[in-house]
Amino acid sequence: MILKAKMNSNERKMKLLIVEDEKKTGDYLKQGLSEAGFSVDLTRNGIDGFHQASTEHYDLLILDVMLPDLDGWQILQLLRQSNKNVPVLFLTARDNVEDRVKGLELGADDYLVKPFAFSELLARIKTLLRRTNSSPMIENTLQVADLIIDLPKHKVTRANHKLTLTNKEFSLLELLVRRQGEVLSRHLIASQIWDMNFDSDTNVIDVAIRRLRAKIDDNYSPKLIYTVRGMGYKLDTPDDQ
């Protein structure tokens, strides 16, 4: 996959704040996100995290929910009360609907349950930054073979032919391209695209893939969307099979 971004020497790095009390996790995230091109600050308790978030400019906050002194909920609530509209991504080991609803009601922008893949965290961060139109670092185009996705324009072409996709098909294709080569289970696709738990009795995922494949692959070569029997689906080029 080719990630393209419009950059110039005058563009600054996006600045992130991580508030995470687990030393190993915090250090890992700071190193990984720094290597991904971000400017990263790290604090290990809620009071320091709130102080930095409220007194300095950040493009994104990554908050653990369970923190010493002030928890993530309290930090977010205080920031929103003071009209700080910086995007907030919660990290938590608590995977229940009540917690997710609480975070969203307080003004959180996204919610990622531990343990998680770093690649998924990075994709979530880029999505949030792109939504705010504040990040020149975020790729404008995704490309695999002659398939090109123009993210800002919500436009897809294959072999220079424009393809008409529904919003869900566009989101599904973007997920497959961003995770090129990975086998994505039906459960993962359902949770990411439809925000629902996968029911093995429903064929909504299979139908969606079939419709997307008809538009992406039926009239073009090489084929890009593959079924991995018993596991799920992936998008890749034949050379990487």
C-alpha cells in the first residue's frame, strides 16, 4: 500500500499528549508514535495530564480511563467544561457499552479497548486528526495497484475509472486497504464498519464484501479482494499472496 501525503518543510509535526500510568504501555506508545512522525508528550497521572492538556496546545489527547488522582472521565469533563475541544481518544481495559456511552456523552471522540494492535491505534489517530482538518501529515490518498482512494474527496478509481460506492462500501474498502495483507474476521469488520457484534447467523458482511468485490474486481485485473476460508477477508495484490 502506498500512503501519500502533501508535505512541505514549513509544516509542523502534530503534537500528541499521552496520559497513561502504566510505565511499559506509556513508554511503548510514546516511542511508537514518535517514530510515526508525531511530537509526543507523556504524563503518568491525571493531575499532570489535565494541567498539560489545559495549558498547552495539543492536536490529540490519548487518555487512559483508570488514572491516579484524576481519572480519564474527570479529565475529559473538565476539559470540555473549559471549552477545550481537542480530540480525545480513550484507552481502557473496560469493554462494556456503559463505559463507551459515558465517554461519548462526556465528549470523547473514540474509544479503544486494551489490548490493541499499534496499527489500529495509529489508524484511529489519523482518522481523528483528519476529521478535524488539522493534520497535513495525514495521507490524502491510499493506493493499491491501480486502485486509488482519494480520502478528502471520498472518491475511488480503478484503472482511471471512477467507481460509485455507498458510504459503507467506502468505509469497508478503506479498512481493507489500510490493513492490506491482513486477514480481517467478520467480527472485526462488523465492529469497525457497522459498530455491532457479529452474529454468525447473519450474512450482512458476506453480502457487503460481494457487492464491493463486484465493483472493485469484476471488471479489472489483478483481483484484490480475497476470501480466506473459515477466517475472513483480505485485500492484497497477487504478488504478495
